[in-house]
Amino acid sequence: MTAFCKNENCPPSAELFQFQTGELSRATSNRIKDHLETCDFCEAEVGLYACFPNDITTEEPAAAQIPAPLYELAEALLKNRQADARSLDSLLTEKEGLVFDAV
């Protein structure tokens, strides 16, 4: 059984999308057709593009900005600063705009 994932021989996703939309040269399309005969993963990816053609973009997504309070909270948790409860508690209570529901 082969792994269901992209590997180094697979075309990039942008190229698979262009294949689905008919934007590639005949030679490149033929190469991708040959690849799809042996790669279930890429075949499924092309099928996804067929179902959602307007929802797919070939552009790289812009980096998302994390709100400062969320970033600081994540940083505190990742650095295992829970041992110093004062720093985490002050982060949760002093930052404006951060909503914390006690359970």
C-alpha cells in the first residue's frame, strides 16, 4: 500500500489547478495526465479543483497578523511560563480586547 500524500514526483498544486482549468500546454497536460494514472493523491486534488474552481487560488497566501494579546499568550504558553502564574494571570487580565471565559 502506498502512502496517500504528495511526493517529490508530484506536480505542484498550482500546476494541477492550471491543468484542471485548461491553462497548460498540450505537452504539460499530457505529462500530468500520465502522472494522474498512477497517483491517487494528485487525482483527488484535481477532483477537488473541479468541485471548487472559484475557491482555489494559485497565489501564495499573505502572512496573517496575530493580535498582540494572542501572540503574547501563545508565547507564554509555549515558553512554559505557567510556572510563574503571575505573568500569565497578568497577561489574561491586563490586556485590552482579550476575552477570557473562566470555566
